[in-house]
Amino acid sequence: MSKRNAFYAQSGGVTSVINASACGVIEAARNHADTIGTLYAGRSGILGALREELIDTNQESAEAIAALKYTPAGAFGSCRYKLKGLDENKAEYERLIEVFKAHDIGYFFYNGGGDSQDTAHKVSQLGEKMGYPITCIGVPKTVDNDLPITDTCPGFGSVAKYIAISTREASFDVASMAETSTKVFVIEVMGRHAGWIAAAGGLAADEETDLPIVILFPEIPFDQAKFLAKVDEKVKEYGYCSVVVSEGVHHPDGKFLSETGQRDAFGHAQLGGAAPVIAQMVKDHLGYKYHWAVADYLQRAARHIASETDVEQAYALGKAAVDFAVAGKNAIMPTVVRESDSPYRWTIGEAPLSEVANREIMMPKEYITDDGFGITPACRAYLSPLIAGESYPTYHNGLPRYVQLKNELVPKKLKDGFEV
Amino acid sequence: MSKRNAFYAQSGGVTSVINASACGVIEAARNHADTIGTLYAGRSGILGALREELIDTNQESAEAIAALKYTPAGAFGSCRYKLKGLDENKAEYERLIEVFKAHDIGYFFYNGGGDSQDTAHKVSQLGEKMGYPITCIGVPKTVDNDLPITDTCPGFGSVAKYIAISTREASFDVASMAETSTKVFVIEVMGRHAGWIAAAGGLAADEETDLPIVILFPEIPFDQAKFLAKVDEKVKEYGYCSVVVSEGVHHPDGKFLSETGQRDAFGHAQLGGAAPVIAQMVKDHLGYKYHWAVADYLQRAARHIASETDVEQAYALGKAAVDFAVAGKNAIMPTVVRESDSPYRWTIGEAPLSEVANREIMMPKEYITDDGFGITPACRAYLSPLIAGESYPTYHNGLPRYVQLKNELVPKKLKDGFEV
């Protein structure tokens, strides 16, 4: 097999460990210099391929690449851009082939969630459908933890750890204040469809640390009376209560909780998220003073407290993608296979891209307590290993040292640009 | 001098290191067992004294007390309760004396901010004005960093570190997404009157890490046109921008930015903070997609990433309070005295409670850049040492191990209760 170049891109919402996957891909590619020539990274994901904006990763030192393992977000830029079907927008695929040919790209590594694995799957069909053979491997990534087949998704474990820790810390805070001030603390977390991140808030309490935590899952239609009764019960028992609310919580009619019908001076729909709505509801009906937080990007960018398990898996899956490609595999995505919960053991498996694309995995019913506001022991057994271990970055002047790459583009070889 | 008991209480909003001060007080008191008998902690601050709800800290093991150094929030409960003047509510002071007499309390340690040092100051006058001599020492605490005389306040350095790190991390995130999605990220931080915490967001960028950050200080009346022009300039230069907004930012007429005039279904004023208002303003006028976060309690409870400098100072000031008391000093508060910026050197000083009470220190003008949106090198030189070092807690199952004390109350000796 003659040596060919490779293309790697980051796609969709970024995480605190997607760069650890990039590190795995790049280091593995460098180790396979007999098979893989230059590894190009797409500037802003797949857009980099369409626009022929290819970053030459060889311009980055081994130290800079190693530092990616400790740097959050997408070092090459990500994008929210989904390729249409081959039949719908053939021009895009023709352009991809044109760029790939010009730069002799024979390997395609695409690092993203469900939509992105769909893109990877379409690219893997270029050989069969358009006569341009290319080895195409997906690398899983999503804080939402909603990819099928793989036991978990890189990015999720670190968000889960951040939310579990933050919920524990804020619960200690409100416990201190409850006698004369705040009695209910509300934290809003990501997860528009699946409640995996909200579930992680439940880890804040455990056999050693007794805290009253009420979780609002997007999987459970919101029942105001039941929710308020639950909060009131906790406040009466503990003196305070923490509420972890998923941004995706909705009323039985499907309307998101955060759609309050409020308008600002410009006539725009209200600005707030679910947390302020829940907090105000508690105040109105129970009279308890509240505080609320919206974690937003802080949760998925919190590399400073990333899960060691998550970082290791992110790196291993990136490396596995290259190893699979070099071994002649195609149209697959490496996965995490759980061998046991305790002690936690995992290995790398593989899943066909055709089976990964466009499938979202919700929380199983047996992971949510019967009352709908907590996590079960089975859920805890699943989640706990994913937040295990601390993978601290190095610090300089009190701040984590995160690398900013040079991101030098290679000269374009094509005369024409491409409008996306 | 005969041996007498001591009373310690936590007051006002808690921090991630106020328990480190408690640890310093308790360990020092145990080391002075020849002078100080039992150290009682007030359950929920000064209320514990008024209600005769005294926690016997001797019931806690040395390990549990040592663990306080790594545990956020107020382990004995805090309160928002300010004693009135002696002339206004003599009954409260008479009650304090009654409780202190009943339990032979001769030392009073009060851990809090400006209002609390005012309370400590009033208690210190009990001897002179009401014939009950008591040694009274304040222990500084406030995330707002607004106490006079002391170079900094325990609690602030850790919040500053958290905000600097979070702003850096979220800026990396938005940089990744900016090409096709979010271009402006807004984080709301605490600080209703002084912009110290907002200023810490400016540390996210430094000579190694180039990030576009716009800060909105409560010290600078909000100028919408100037602000929008600044954000637009940053987005045009970098492709994205992060905004750190203090909750206390207000219009020139003094009205807080967060007062949008919105009403919910119950007719209550709007729910949101300053961040969503700023984010929506950017969208309306510049058309940039945004994300926003409100850190709220997460910032002041984030013991997992506390500043080592802050933890050390919190502990040292707690210990110094006891050492001062044992040395016969009275009506003072130990302070941090900065000897040099770089290398950072500090010692413990002292300030009379009369000069600490009820004085708020704002950011000096020379700490804010001329355009009003950034921090100057002088500000950086002041802030940097305060966030230096990481004081990590120990972890168990992926979560920090924070201690929950037994908090056993000693039997009441007085027949009557007290309504507060």
C-alpha cells in the first residue's frame, strides 16, 4: 500500500477532551509515518476540506501536540455543518474529492457526535458511489453521551464530573446559608434531549455525603405540583435543597420550560433558561429564597477538572481510529466497551458508521428513580467510573497552560474556491 | 489569666476557604489549651449565640477539623444577620452577655466581611459599655475583596482563580465554534458594588494566551454604544469575543442592567441576570450568536480549584486571630500585608475593628484601562499572586471529599429562649 496523506477534522459542539482525541490521532499518525504521510487538519471542521483550508499539523512540535491532551475546545476550529445526502448535494462531494485528490488524501478521520458520524458515513461511500476510495474512520465525541453502541462518549465523563462536583459544592454553600437566606439552589445543565448530564448531578450525594438533590430530566414530562412537593419535602427535611435542571426539561405538551412567553423591549422571546424559571416557581409557590446558576460552556470547557477516565478514552479512541485505518479497516468508529463496573475495565471495540449515524440514546428508564427526580443505583454504577480520576493540566501563574497552535494553512492547489 | 472558653462564628455569604479559617482558629485554640478552654461554634453564625445553640467543636476529631481546610462553605452554618447598635437593641447585647456568662466565654472570633466586622466591633465594646469584658477578634472573609487595610480578603483569591480559569476555558470553546456558530460568550460574575471579581476575568488572557476579553465593571457606568463597538471590534479582529459582566453593572442613572422591566405570569420583575441582557443586546445590535453563563454560587464554592495562596492566608488569619487573642490583643482583625508583588511575599498585620467596620474598598481607577473594558498591568500585578498555586482536595470516587461535621450542640444552660 503506497503512503497517502490524511485529513482530520473536529465537528459540532466541542468538549474539554476532543483535543485529547486529536492528540491521539496525530501522535498515532506520526507513529505510522510509513503508511500515513502528512496529517492535515481541517480549519473549522469539514469546512476546511470544502474550502481547501488545510492546516499542516507537521508544523506543530511534538510538545504542542502533546499539550493538546490538556487543552479544552477544538484546537483547529469546529463547525456546525452537516453534509446533505449524496443525491441532494453532489457538488459538495465532488468538491471534497477534488480537494482530497489535490492533496493525495487517502484517510479521513472525523471527530464528532451523531450528525458527524453521519457525515463520516457519507464520506465513506465516496469510493463505492463516486470512484474515490478513501479510508474513513469516525472518532466519537459528545458531551450528550447519546451515541449508540459505545458504552460512553468522550467529553461526557468530564462534564459529568464537573456537574457532580459543582452540585456538591453549591449544595454545601446553600446548606450554610439556609437558616437566614437562600434555601433552594438551581443549576441548569446541558442536554436538550437526553438527561445524562443532569443525572450526573445526582452523584453529588453518595454514601459519605448526604445532600438533598432533585433532578429534572428531559425524559420526564414536567409535573409542577409533584416537583414543588418534592422540593418542599427536601427543604423541610434538610433545611435546603439543590435542583439540577436539564435545559431540555419540558411540559407534557412538549413546550420547553424555558419558553415563558416573556418578551423583552424588542419583542424577542424571553432571555432566560430553565433555571430562573424553576427558581421563580419555587419562590412563588413555596416562598423560599433562591439562587440559580447556568453552567453553559463552563461545563463542557472545564478541562481543569476533566475526568482522567474520559481523557484516557478520548486519547485511546483517537489513536485507535488511526490504528484501525492502518490495519485496513474502513467505515467504522472505535467504541468504548465496558468489561466491568467495579473494578472498572474497558477495551476498545468498533461499530459500523452505518449503525452509529443519526441514532440518539436516551437514559434507560431503570436509571431514573420511580418518583422521576433521582438516579438509581444502576445509574450510579454506570456513571461513577466515568468521572473517576483527575487529569490536571499544568499551571503557570495560577492558570492552566492551554496550547494555542500555529494552525498554518498549506498553500492551496486548486484554482477555484467553494461557497458553503 | 484564668482559662476561659471561646466562641467562633461564620457570617454572611460563605466562600470556598472560610472553613480553612475555621480550621486555623480551632487548631490554634487547641494549641492554646492552657488559655482557651472549649471552643464553641455558633450554629448559623451569631444566631447560635443569641439562641444558645452552641456547637461543641471538641466533639470533632483532629482529622475532621483538618479536613475543613479542604471543604467549601460554612461548616457550622452562616447567617445574614447584623446586630443593631447598642442603643437601638440593647436586649440583643444583654442576651449575648447572658449566653456568654452561662458558658464562660471570654473570647469571641467573628469570621466575616464588612458588616460582620461591624458586629465584632460592637461586641468588643461589651466590656466598656456593659461591664462584660471579652476579647474580640475579627477574621476577614469576603469574595468581594472590599475590606479596607488588608491587602486582600480570604475567599477572593479562589473566586478570582475560578473566574480567570473559567473565562479562559470558555474563550477557547467559543473560539472553536465562532466560524459557524457562537461568536460571543458572556459570563456573569459576582460583585454588586466592586469589580474585583470581574477584573479577575481579565487574567484569562496573558502574554502566553491571546484572548479577546471585554469586562464590564460596576465602577464604570454602562455605555451601550461604546460597549457594542468594543465587542464588534474584538469579533472583527479575533472572530469571537468573551464578555465578563459584573452583576453590579448599571446604567448611568444607577439602574442595574439586569432590571429589564420584564414581568412573568405572576407580575414579578424579570428573572434573569445581567448576562442574558448583555447577550441579547449583542444579538439585537450586532447579530452575533451568543451563549451565556451565570456562575453564581459555583464561583464562591469552587473549592476544587481554590487558590493555594488564598487557602494559606485564610488558615493563617484564623490562626493569627487566636494567637492575637492569647497575646492579650483585642478589638482587632488580622490582615494580609503585601511585602512584594514578585516574588510575592506577605505577612500578617492587624487593623482596629473600628477602622474596618462598614468601609467598602472599590477598584482603584488605575486598575481599569482608559477605555473602561480591561485591566491594567498594575491590576494584573496585584491580582496574579492571589490566584497562584492549586490547593487540591483529596478525591474519592471521582469527587472531592468534603467533610460534614457532627455539629453537636452543648446542652442549654438558660431557661429562656430568644426570639431573633
